[in-house]
Amino acid sequence: MFLRDARAIFSCHAVSDVVTKMNMRLAKLAKKSKKAVIAYKIFDNWRIKRLAARGVVDTLHGSTHSRNSLAESLAYINTQFEDYLQYSGLTRQMLAGKRIFELGFGDNFGVALKFLAAGAVRAVCLDKFYAKRDDSQQRYIYLALRETLSYEEQQRFDEAIDLTDGIELNPARLKCIYGSDVEATPELPETEAFDLTISRVAIQDIYNPDNAFTAMDRMLASGGYALHKVDLSDQGMFRDLGMNPLTYLTISEPIYRLMAVDSGKPNRKLSTYYRSKMAELGYNTKILITSVIGRSGKGDLHPHKEKISLGVEYSESTLNYVREIRHSLDSAFRGLTEEELIVDGIFLVARKP
């Protein structure tokens, strides 16, 4: 019934209120079964594609700070910045004169401001979507962030952003671009070389990231770093309904593509993809494991590790998630090891020759 209703909508130019009502109906029904989830995600993917074709790129996806207190927002920004330094081995002193490219920055460019305050000379932030935000809240966050900086850092901070009356960026120091993929953005001249390309839980939302990695490789200077934290989970698609966290890997590729290709859903690229892609580009690569399945509500593994062990970072119950669903996995995933399938997130640290 759900797929039939969805196809009926796809075949006509439904007015906005009908689309909204169907969206609410499918979202409610999707809580009842795997098939209903699939039907809803197919519809939602079509809806987002339709909006994008009309130039509408606003979304709640990426609106992280709308749910945070001021203290939580500052902690989130600082944790991201410190993670990039800790796991790359870079120091604040080494950031002097560097150029930063951030992919998928969501509703806040606080991390870019931290790099600029530390001594980077330019930061460019790109997001395919425009995460909805409260500008007054964002200004409050930036003002509070500024207060945590030293005098010298505040001087560099002020060169990038003016908070006197609203939020005004100096595009020579901090530029934000919306509504485009990294490989198809005319505002990113090929002549501009960056020393770091960074992202936090953004790469997994690009259905086929090959072109994005190729574009970022062209932008990255020799010896530059690619630092990407990647969420390998289903982002709650099935697990939040009490289903096996690997359920999203049981769906055939043609169907899953209809669910995800235009809507920023998980691309189902697991850690072996990122390792092989970096090897193809010739990078010196380290992949750190940030999380495993079954840790719902427990947060990331700290510190992130290249190797995890049974009885330490995961248990037999973790492996049972794989064992109970392996026979149902799509052929692309059925042959992977248990150790590969339990990895729920990674931090990619790669350096260009």
C-alpha cells in the first residue's frame, strides 16, 4: 500500500499541502515495518530532489546548534577543532599561514573560525544544503567563542568576521558557499590550493563520494592533510525503530539508491572503501575507529583507535548483530568480516605526497 501511494504521488504534480500530508502519513506509517521505512525514504528522497530542482536547499539536516545550549555549542566546536589537531598530529603553531577547506559545515562555521584564530590565513566552507538556523543564536555563539580566545587570537578572529551588528564575513578570510557539490562549484577555482580538507560526518551523505574525493585531491596542496570523520551507521533509519543496526545493508542497491541518492542519506560506503580510495590517490593513510554498533547512547570510543579488541571495545553481543542478519545482507556486504561490519564510524587521516 505504501509503495502504491508513493508512486501515485510521483506520477503527478501534487500541490504542496498534499505532499506535506503524505509526507506526515508515510513518516507515521514508517515506524511500523522495514517496508514502510523504505517507502517513506523513497518518497522523502523524491521530495528533496523536487525541492532542489526548484532551488530550495533549506533543510534541518545539519542544524546541530539549534538543539544545543550555548555551552554545548562551544564544546562541540572545540571538540571538532581539537580532534583535527590530535589525530593529525598538527599543532596550533603549524597552522600559521595554512588554508582550510571545510566540507559540510552545517549551520555553524565556528570550526573554521578556530582555525583562522589559530593562524590560518583563509577558510572556505561548502555545504550542498543550507541548514536552517537562528542568526541571533549563531551570533551569540560566535561572540561567546571569541571570549574564549587569547588577545592575538581575537585579533585574527576579528579579521574574518564582524559581529558588531549581525554577522558579516570577510570573504578574503572566510567564505561560505551553499547549494552545490564540491566537484561542481564554480566559486572554487582550481588555482586555489588548500593545506587541509576537513569534514565531520559529511562524506557519508554523498551517495557516490568518488568525485568529491577527486575534487578535494585537486584542491589539496602537496603534503596537505585530508581529515574526515565519517559516520558509517544508518543514522537511525532502522535502529531507532528497534531493528538490527545493519538492516540498511540488507536492501538491494537499486532500491537503496531510490531512498538515498538525492537526500543525504548514508551512502553505505564502509571503511574498506575509504582505505582503498586513499590508496588509489596515493595518500599515506591512517583509519581510526570511532565507534562500533551496539553503543547507542555511549558516544564515541576515546581515544579513537586503529585496532579494536574483543572484550575491550566490543563484545560477543556486538558480533551477534552481524551473525543474526548476515544471511539477509545484500551481496555487496555479505562477504565482509564481522570486524568490518561492526565498525560504526571512522576518522580518516590521510596525507597527500
